[in-house]
Amino acid sequence: MKYALAAVAVLLGVAAFVYGGADDSPGLQLLGALLVIGAIVLVVRTARRGQSRSSGLR
């Protein structure tokens, strides 16, 4: 479920970045880029935590 929400956040971020470029809005591009970066960071953190928990159970 977290990965699906992250995918939606990435799609919205990319759409905001593209629309901000077409509308010449640097603020919207920044928000879109931050949304994409934040979603990627959360996915990586979630994957690492899941990996460390599974290796700790051995």
C-alpha cells in the first residue's frame, strides 16, 4: 500500500513539474520536484527497514 501511494505521489509530482514548466511557474516545478524526491526517499527508507528486519530474524 505504501508503494502505491508513493507511485501516486511520483505521478502527481511529475505532472506538477511538467505543468509548471508549461505555465512558466518555478514554484510549481519546485513543489513537484520535492514531491518526487520525498516519495523516492520514503520508498527507499521503507525498503531498507523491511530488509533489515528480515535479516534480523534469521
